[in-house]
Amino acid sequence: MDRIHYSGDSILTGSEIARALLDYAGALAASTGSETVVIPCLHDNGTIGSVRLLVGPASQIISASEYSEHAELVDDALVAEFDRHTARLRSTNVAGPADPIAYTEEFDDL
């Protein structure tokens, strides 16, 4: 699972959903566009809900992996939709961002 920090609050969602959302937000920012998106989230009491986010050039979003005793939230259709929109935006943006750099070293001591 990943915790998305956004606008002074945080949302726990699936890792692939978080990755796709941040990729899409980056592509929107590069194109100076914005959009409201809805993603699934896991509430503190373990129930599944949804959250609506406005993402665009001014969005400051971070995502961090987090352990959860609950099952990973998965929405393959949503991830595919984000990926399609991201690819479309990047293909029309000549000066678009490169693929994100992934740092893979684990931090066991933190």
C-alpha cells in the first residue's frame, strides 16, 4: 500500500494506483492542465471508500509505501486509464518529463 500526502492530509491506497496517479499528475503539470480524479482509499477503520483529488500544475503530492494489515487495494481498470491519459499527455508534450527515476535501495534502518 502507499500513503499519498496531499494538501495537508493523507490517503492510503494501492501502490499501483498511487504510482499511476503520480505519473498522471506529473504529465498534467507538464501540460499545465488539471483534472479531478477519484481513487479508492482505505479508511482508518478498514473500510474501503473513495477520495476525490484535484491534480494539476500546483499539486504537491507525495507517495510513500506503508505496511497495512489489510489487503492491497487494486483497480486495474483505473490504473490502465491513468496510464493511457499519461501516455497521451506525454506524447503531445514535446518537453515532457522523462520516465521517473526509481530508487530501489531498501531502508531497513528507518
